[in-house]
Amino acid sequence: MIEPTFLSVPELAERWGASSRQILEHGINRALPILFAFEGLAFDQADRWLMSHGAHDEAMELEAKTKSVESSEAHLRRNAAGNVDEFTRLSQEEVVALRQATNANQDRIRELSDLLEQRDRTRLDYRFMGYMRAPPRVLWELMQNEETPFPHLAFHPLSDVHLVSIDGRTVWEGRMMTLEPDVTGAWKGRLRISDLLIPWASVKALEAAQKSLEGEALTNDKNATKPVSRMKAQTAAILAEIARLGHDPKALPARSPGKSGVRAEVSKAMSERPDLFSTNSFKKAWEELRALGEIADDKSGAQ
């Protein structure tokens, strides 16, 4: 059986017997990565020079210099032809000074023109055709209205999205991208719930984690006097956190240089569960999952 790569929000809602709103809530809570297809130009926030408004000052300077040169050249021609009055007539020294200023402006015009032409060529290297991760504001607007203007901001699909506190507010932080039309100028006007996609691997990982938790609860119901297996509770919590991060536990991505791996991210989250994990128990639970084949060999960086 060929498995899908993605499920749309309506398809996942039907699979889970839930509403589309409930699926979007999972996305807002980061339990599932919710993506949308995008074709155009995509820039990191550090690439401001390449964004549509990035060369505003240079473009304005080029326009001003061009007008200045045109005005100076016209004045020099009129002066040479004697078509000036006593108030606008230039002396020889003034002619030389104006010619030097005009030449300097022309040099600057060539410099700016070359710079902007190179920028336009470089922008074409940022063409993107793939998927972007919808930010929480977009998901919230879709929950309210079922459609929203196509976003100009989104998270890169491979971004490690996490929560941070800024001025007392909890916000998402990750690799934010600025989206723009391609050279064709084509731009999709609206984004609808039916356009949203969830990776099948994330769906399976979350379902597996939920199944593990339900199995643990069922065991507790059948034998209330039997102590709950702490190891099983720990491994279920780890699988649930991996799913929340949007990864397939059996296909963990390799750790990017200079960044925390999946294992480190999960370990950090589990350190906030002193009721379940002690100093060394996370490592033991992780190794237990590896031994059982529930997670891939650790390529995400040791913790």
C-alpha cells in the first residue's frame, strides 16, 4: 500500500472524526505542523537587502541623481547656447564646477545601476517551490473565517519552531520567511482551510503516541492495584513530544551544525516533568525506545 505524503486538514478531520477547527487547534498548539504549498520568492529575515523593499533608499537615490544630471545637462546646454538670462548665466568657473558635479553623479548612477541589476539577478536565486509552515496568526484567522489573505510571512518547513516569552507574551520563534511573487508577478489571493496539509509522518507519529498512552490507561483500568510502569509512561511521553515537534520517531533528522538535535529538544521538554523523569531516567527511556525499534538510531545529537 502506497502511503500518502500529506493529508489535508479536511481529510485528517475525517480520519480522526474531528472538526477542521480541532485540527487547526492542534497546529496552534504545535502538536502538528500545518503546511501550505507556495511558489514564489522566499527570503530569510536576514535577507532584507533582497526583499522587495530592501533597496528603497538606493532606488530613491538613483532617481534623484538621474533627475539632477538631466537638469544639469540641460542647464549646461542652454548656457553654452546663450539661452539664459543674467540670473542663470554661468561663469567659466561655475561651468567647470557643475560639470564636475554632474560627472560625479553619473559615476554614482552607474554604480547604483550595477548594484540594483546584480540585486535583481540574485533575487532569482531565491525562487522556492514547495511547502511553508503556517504561523499561528494564519491558523487563528482560518479558524475564525475559513479563509484568509495569502500570507506574506511563514515558517520554513524545516524550522525548529519553539515558544519564547517576549514582554510577558508567549510567541512562536523559528526560521521566519518573507514570501513574495516570482518574476511573473503571479500571487494566490486567498488561503483556505482545504489548502492546508499535514505531513503523513507527523500524523502517524502522533497516532502512535496517542495509542501508547491509551494502552497505558487501559492497563491501569484493568488492574488498578498494579503500579503503573514508570518506564512505559516515560517512553509514551517521549513519543508524544517527538510527534509534537513534527517528526517521525523512526526517521529522526540529523542534527544541523550549531543547532540542538531532536533528542536534545525532547530532553529539554522532559526536564520540565520532574514528576516523571529523574536525572538519568531520560537517557534510559530513550535507549529503551531505541532497543524496541520505536525510534531511529540517534542521529540528532547526544544529550
